[in-house]
Amino acid sequence: MSEKTKKIIYWALTGLVAFIFLGSAVGKFTADQKALEMAASMGLDANTFKMLGFIEILCLVLFILPRTGIIGTLLLCAFIGGAIATHLEHGQPFVAQCIIQAFLWVVAFYRFPELTNRLRNK
């Protein structure tokens, strides 16, 4: 595979992750009444819901930038882990969050070969 193809795949996968998380964050900023009621059922008020959107965007920016990508990956994984735990706690479906988490790790392993090397070495 050529370097150009690898770069295209690199940025396409990064863009897909960005699309997922940016959509989620924008949804938190532009939440309608139904979304705010769902957040309230989990113990979140409107301001906390917007703060989660801000944190999500901050983690996403760290993920997109190559220099801080690994830190961003870990923060996004922690963010999704919190979403999974919250959904479990409230008896809501959490399969979508698990799929996003798995996809995020696949993208991270492609973007950062040092993660794969770290897991292979003892």
C-alpha cells in the first residue's frame, strides 16, 4: 500500500470518528426538550449536558491533532466508557456506545502503530 493511500485511510478514519463525536456534541448544544428530559432522567441538567458537549469537543480536538492523538484517544475512550456506564446504570441500551468504543480503538491502532507495538511487546 502506498503512503498516499495510507494517509487517505488515516484521515478518512479520523474524519469518521470526528463525525460521530461532533454530531453527539452538537446534539448536546442544540438539545430539544426530549433530549433534555432524557438527560434529566439520568440526573443531568441543561448546563451539565452542554458542559459534556464541550468536553467531548475538547477531547475530539486532541484526538484529531496528530501530536496529541493518543491522549485524545484515551480521553474519548474514557468519555464513551462513562456513557456506557451511565446507560447501564439506568437500564438503557448501550450497544451503540460499545460499537463506537470498538471502532475508536480500531482507528487508534491504525493511526498510532506504537499502540499495537506496545501491546505486542512484553
